[in-house]
Amino acid sequence: MFRSRRPDWRRFGGVKLPPLFRERPRVVQIFLGLIAPLAFGALCGYLLGASPAWFNGLMLLAGIGGIGAGFEHLGARDGARRGIVGGVLFAGALLAWFSLRARPALVPLPLSLPAMVVVYAVMGAPLGALGGRLRQRAEDRRAGSAT
């Protein structure tokens, strides 16, 4: 009637942790590590010339996504690596798509767009590192509660 929990389940605050990136099937790794940041960056590049509200909202979501991507890795170092790769892909796609549209930016940027792209790319590292650190902490807590 009741199934016992498998010992390999990871729980964080009563919620099952997502699998680590290296444990996912290769096709899922390609989607999450390559296609998703490129597609999301292209969407943000489109919205930069279309809707300030949507652009700002999705940029906030991109930051949360950077933390989430890092959370698929154990430790800040691995999370930072994932974050910088995702940040570069995201920022490159944003710049490319926005440039292809050849429309003016509707969102006031504090720096020129190429400089902002560098900022967006570099911001992936600390966001991913934060996610990796949170994952490591969750795993350590899980290991501590199992003993």
C-alpha cells in the first residue's frame, strides 16, 4: 500500500531535489545547457526592442534561471562554470537577435548594448555559483540527516 522511499532520493525542505546535470540524459543536457539559454537570450533580444516590461521581467527570470542552472551542480565552482557558459550563450543570443531586428532598444540601458552583453555574460558566474553552493548545502544537510 505504501511504498518506501528509495534511499537515493534527494530531499530539500521536503521537496525532491532535481537530478544533477551530469546524471541527466545527454539530450536533456544539450537542451538545458545549450538550447535553453540560446532560445531565452533570443527571446530577450526580441523583447529589448518590443516591450520594456516584458524584457525586464524576463531578465529577472533569467537571473533566477542562472541560479537554477547552478543548482544542478555540486559546489560553487561547478555552478559558476555552468553559469558563465549559460551567461555567454544567453548574452550572445540576446545581442544577435536584437541586432538582426535592427530596432531601437526600448529599455534604457546603463551602458552600451555590447558592454551590457558582457555584464550579462559575466553575471552568469556568480548566479551559477550561488545555485551550486545552495545545492551543496542541501546535499550536506541531507547527508547529515541520514546519519
